[in-house]
Amino acid sequence: MPIATKMLFSKVILEENEELVNQLKISKEDIRILRSYNMLSIM
């Protein structure tokens, strides 16, 4: 089963707020980029 993840590495502890959560969600733009680099496989 194909999966996609996003990770954020930081030297300091970040505050969990709505903006941070939205940045970590996989967006339609992320999927478009994955497709353009042939990194997205759909079965």
C-alpha cells in the first residue's frame, strides 16, 4: 500500500498551532510535485 509522509526537523521545540499542522498535511500541490518527479505510485 503506497503511503506519503512529511517530516519536520527542528533544533528548537516548535509550538503546535494550526499553521504548523497545516504545513505538515499533504496538499494537492505536494501530490502534483510527487507525480512530476515520478515518486508517486498508485496501485
